[in-house]
Amino acid sequence: MKVKKYVADTMPEAMKQVRKELGTEAVILNSREVKKKRFLGLLTKQQIEVIAARDPQPHLSKKKVVMPNKKVESNEAYHERDDQHVLRELRQVKELLHHSAIGNFTYPADFQLAYNYLLEQEVDTEIATSIIDSVLHRQEDAEQHSSSYKSIISEVKQEIENRLKQVSFEGISYDKKLVYFVGPTGVGKTTTIAKVAANSKLNDHKKIAFITTDTYRIAAVEQLKTYAKILNVPVEVAYTEEDFQKAIEKFNTFDLIFVDTAGRNFRDEKYVKQMKQDTKSNLESDTYLVLSLTAKPRDISEIYDQFEEISIKEVILTKIDETSQFGSILNIALGKQIGIGYITNGQDVPEDLIYPSPKQLASFVMRSSDEA
């Protein structure tokens, strides 16, 4: 879809410009009166501003009919698919009309739609702008003067994938014995530990153990004990620093010790400072920050900033199955330049655990772009 703005002294003159450049198939999206400054800005002249659009490949144009060899789809199915396509086009035109009415065009029409889609996915404005700028400049350098919305979306997806390749997707590497899981309340931290631990034991055949310092919630302790019983692995509850050190000594011969920490209000600085102290040990350790994708992007960013001083190896993103907006994936990975170790997509242990790749995460972010 090609969208252009025209300014003329009268509406007939503006329409003449539209027909000359866009042809008789053009559609007027918006028109309004504007004032143009003249001599030293003291005098103004009334003019007409018109926003017009034309699809370079109209979907309603006649096409050559080819007799298929296979069974032809029913008229009902064909019209349903066609109606969905038309509705999608109308939504795009409505969106363009809204932005043109408020003078909010930053990019050419189809690039603007792609940019708006990223914002709707709650991608940070700076990241979204940088991505679209890169795609637009690459096309300009290649002297591509016309690109469809579909091809632009494909390039945006590739740009996201390329950028994600710059961060880590390692997960548990087994080079350190002690692994801490930290994070705020309600992110599914204990269930996530069980999923990662089950993979270590069942798939990688490691000798593992659990320690929980989350003694604030009885339910959390019992939950971890239940998982430990199912996996047939030992678990220790550490009420004090002395308990914790004894547990580490007890599991000295194990390949990996998973530590479940207390989930508390991340805005409580005392809790974060205590967590920093708790994650110090004589053993080398890795710390994973567990975050929920159902949280607000701003909260996710603030949570990460609060825990950053703990020295986070990677983040684990939970509840991806409970949201339709995936912009926080980019905000964390690209905005904070931190790797993503795992993603969880359900409650089942150990099945609902994803080992993410740049291509997969780019697909998550852009999965609804065809409906934008």
C-alpha cells in the first residue's frame, strides 16, 4: 500500500495531483484545511491537505483463471478467507487514517504499520525505532523503492533474529555446582526450578539436589519437597546461614545443587541486599533471574534493574502461554543485553520448558503481524 500527502490551493487541484501520481484506483484517507505561512511568517494562505493511498497490487483486480487438478475449495471457505483478508486491509487503512489525522506518520505507510505493530507488542520505543530504521535504511541502500507489508515484516523478523544472536542462550552449563533462582513473587519460580532440574536429571543424567531458603511460605517448601519426591532427589530446608552451609557440605559430591530463594517484593531494597548476601558462597555459582511475561514491561525492567547487582547470568521468562504480547522478550534481551536461558509455557513438569533460539523468539514477537 502506497500512501502520500498532497497539498494544493483547492480540492480539484489536489485531486488532479492524486490521479496523476496514484491513478484512478486511489482512495482518499483524509483531507483537511491547512494554513501555509508566507512572507516572513506574517501572512498565511489557506490550502487543502489530502492523504491518499493506493495498493500497487489491488486484490480485487481480475486474474487469469487456472483449472486446478485437485479438489477446489468450497465457495464458503474461499469467501471466508477473502473476507478475513479484506478485514485485515481495512484495519490497516483505519490505523493509517488515525495516524495521518493526528500527524503521527514517522515512516512510509507499510513501515509505519510494522512499527506500530512492534509498539502494540510493547516493544520499547527506542528498540522498535532502531529495528525499523535498520530495515528501512537497508532497503534504501539497495535502492528498493517498493516493498509489500509482508516483505517488510519478513525483514523485520530477520533483523530481530540477527540482533538476538548477539546475546546468550546457554542455559545450565554444568561448569558451576551451585545454581540460584531468584525473582519476585508470583513468577512461578519453584515450578521453574523443578522443570530445569528434571531436565538435568532425566535428560542429562546429572546427580542433583535441592536447597530451599524460601521459609517465608510453607506452601513453597512443601511444593519443592513434592517435586523432590517425584524426581527422587534429596532436599534440604535452610532456615539459617549455618543450615545452608551444612546443606552444601552434605551435597558436596553432587553434580548440581538447585537453590530456591524466597520471592519477595522486588521494591524492598533490604530484600535485594539480603539476596545479594545469600547468593555469596564458597562455591562458584550461577544465578538466574525468573521473570513473568505477564507483568508490565516497565515492572519487568525495574525488577531487572533491582536484581542486576546480584550478577545475573541469564533470565528465565515464564508464562509465555498466558500472554499475547511478547515485546518484553526484546526489551530484556536487547535492552539489557542479557541472555535468556529458558522460557516456560505451562504448568506441566518437565514438559513445559522451552530452550529458546533467536529464530524462535523472533517468531514469537512477530507471530501476529499478519493480522496487524
